[in-house]
Amino acid sequence: MSTNSVIKIKNLDFSFGGPKILENIEIDIQRNEFIGMVGPNGSGKTTLLKIIMGVLIPDKGSVKVLGNPPSQSVQEIGYMPQFASFSRDFPINVEDTVLMGRLGKTPSIGFFNKSDKRAAEKAMNDVEVLDLRKRVIGSLSGGQLQRVLIARALTCEPQIMILDEPTANVDMKVEKDIFDLLKQLNEKITIIVVTHDIGFISQYIHRVACINRTLTCHPTSELTGETIENMYGSHMHMVHHHHEGEKK
Amino acid sequence: MSNFIDAVSSQAFMQNAIFGGILASVACGVVGSYVVVKRIGYLAGGIAHSVMGGMGIAYYLDRPPIEGALVAALVFALILGWVSLKMQQQEDTVIGALWAGGMAVGILFISQTPGYSADLMSFLFGNILMISSDDLIWIGGLDIFILLIVFLFYKQFLALSFDEEFARLRGIPVERFYLLFLILVALTVVILIQIVGLILVIALLTLPAAVSGHYVRSLSLMMGLATVLGVLFTSGGLALSYQPDLPPGPTIILIAGAFYLVSLLVTRFGKKA
């Protein structure tokens, strides 16, 4: 196995007990790659991410993250969820939110220590939210909150970052800022980002992984203008087809 | 009011009552804050009411009701925790069933105990004026245990109540900490039953923390302010109820409720202005 392979999936199938959600998935992600993951809603993107993070177990096939089974490597993955799964009125400030990313790296007993605080400070500095550190999360704008969540994912000093639609609720300007930031982070960290806006991010990513039960990878060099439109268009068409089938 | 101050300075039972209120407020401020931010007031209510079963059985067996309360609270906390982890779709129905079932068991056992009903009211509504020095030792010991656990695992409990999914992905054994947390809720419920009885526990568990949550910016400050408010409500309730000889439990709860409503209106109105 190549030492540069950080995520290697072979011949993977997954189902929740019914029809296959993912079928015959193969992908080999190299260190410092920037992968865009696209696919219609319900295509299995989040499921695949959860398998990579060891939350779901595949029916068949092998998954290696950093050469180990996913459950052993999950501490090395910084994760930014699609929806903030917490309530915005929770009494917690930016710094304490970012510190949560240290869980699993810090001793389990007692409070966060100095090196946790340093790591959090560095992460906040990297994503330019250090001046917001004492603000409660409820007072942040959408773009600021996204940055804080990226900082939380970064603060475990991950080798891999997985971001599930990091720019779903922000405007174009913030989206560009966030991807510029990710591009910077990508110098050291392998990044997988789920998105719908493939046209926009093609300037940032190296490869596109298209998921719709099966997975097809395209290098971005092959994708320009019309081909992107066609690829995404054909996927949209497939969703439509699926829905009709399900209703019957 | 001066009568009340005289009573506190001269009567041992009043001193016990004040001191009991202070000790109870510690558990209630710390654990209540978690209950409020994690939004499991209904589950905590289920634990509190089902404890009636254990108290009834202990009463029937001629054991101190607090022993039955402690056992029942722990057992029901673990059952309810398991239910909420494994049966999320029917969680509220199952909690409701255990809530009422526990109370029914308690009432049946009490009805079969000769000379029943005398103490029924103090189960249901508590009696802070009856707190003995033994009770204070019990309550103090439970306080110390609760604080110790919270100090050791503060960050896990924070992560669990803030963002459970993220905590799980960071390798925190979320289920185990959730059950441990419910054990703390159970212990707090047992403490508070001494003060206001099991019907009113849920108000004293949540209202100081909820008021506190209107003003603070961190969970630890929320716990601190909630504890201070708990002391204010219990002592205030004792003071107000003393002269007209009202039951202190309901008086405490009404003070807490009034504070909560006013605070809610003030913060809402303040935000709009």
C-alpha cells in the first residue's frame, strides 16, 4: 500500500437493512488531496462520511483510514457537520466551543489544559475568529459561526478534515472566503468537502467524487464549463427517476 | 419578617430548613443547569414522579422513605435513560407510562400500609421544616458526590449537552456519560424531594437554572447563579410562609415561578426594545 494513501476504500457496500445505499465504492485518497464530494440528496454522501469516521459499519468491503480501521483513526479527523447539531441559545462562547474539538486528544479527567487552550487559540487564529473568542455563539453571524465550526474541527490538529456542506447557509462572499481558507489549510491537511456548488469549487479541488449509490471520480482537469453542467444535470435527472420509482 | 429572623436564630428546625435549602440549591443549580440546556425536563420529571413507587414500598416495609426514593430514582433513571437511547420514537410515551406507573405503585403500597395518608402529603409536597440533622448529612454527602463527578467530567458533560453528535465523533462514550448524568439527576431529585416533595421537584430543578440561563454566557456561570437563586427561592419561601403558616414547599415554587415569568418577560421585552 502506498504510504501516501490516507483513505482507502475497496469494494464497499452499505445498507440500513434494506436496499443498498452504497454499492461497490472504491476510492483511494492521497495525502494533501482536496476532494469535492457531490451527489443529490439521499445519495449516500453523509453515509459514506460516517463510514469513514467509524460511526457506521459497512456490510462488505474494506475501509482503511491512515492505514487503520476507521474507529482507530477517528481522532485524526476534524469534522464539520452539515447542520449545527446544537441550539444557538446555548450559553457557550466561541473559545469553549472550539475547545470541544480537543476531546479525545486531552486527558479524559478534569478540565481542558494549557496545551488544549493553545491549540484552540491557534485554530481560532487560523480561521480569523480569535477576536470573537469571548462572544457567545448565539450572537455570531452565519459566516462567523461556520468559521468557528471549522476552528472546532481544526483544533484536534487533524490529518484529515471532512466538511459536510460548510457553505450551505452563507452568501457567495463568505463562501469564497471559506474556500480560500480551506485551500490554505489544504497545504497541510487532506480535505474532503461535500457541496452542491460544483461549478464554483472546481477552481479549488483536485478531484470530484460523484456519489449516487455508486461512486465515480473525475479529476477537475477533465471538468470544465459544460461538462460540469452535464454531469450534475444528469445526476439531477437520476434523482427524479428515483423518486418516481419509490412512489410506486 | 422579624418573627422569621427570631425563629431562624433560635429554632433548630428553622436552621436545618435554611441549611437544607442551601445544600439542595447546590445540587439543583449544577444538575438543573444541565437538565435545562439539554432540554430533558420531561425525562427528569419522569424520574421524580416514578420515585413515588420506591417511597411507597419503603413506607410499606417500614423503612425510611428516602431509602426507597434513592433506589427507585436510580433504577428509573437507568430504565428511562435506556429507553431514551434505544426507543427514541416512543420516548415520550414510555416516559409517561413509567411516570404514572411508578406513582401508581407507590399509592397502592401506601394504601396497604396501616395508618396511611398521614405522610402522603409530605411525600407529595415535602416538608422542609421537618429536615433533621441526619437528613442534612445525607444531602451534604450527595452534594459532594455530585460535585466530584461534575468536576471530573465537566468537559464531557458539557460536550454531551452542547453537541452530542460531535462528542460521539470525538470518541466520547456518549451513552455511558448520558446514563451517569441521569444518575446525577436521580440523586438531585432525591435531595429536592426532601425540600418540596416529588410533585414540585421538577420546578425547583429547572426554574433557578432557567432564570440563570437568561443572563449568563457560560454553563459554569449558569450553575453558579442558579445555585444562588436556589438559595434565594428556598429561603424566601421559608420567610414568606412562616408568618401566615403556609406550607413552605408550594411557596418556594411560586416564588421561583414568579421570578421565572418576570425574568422571561424582561429578557424578551429587553431584546425587542
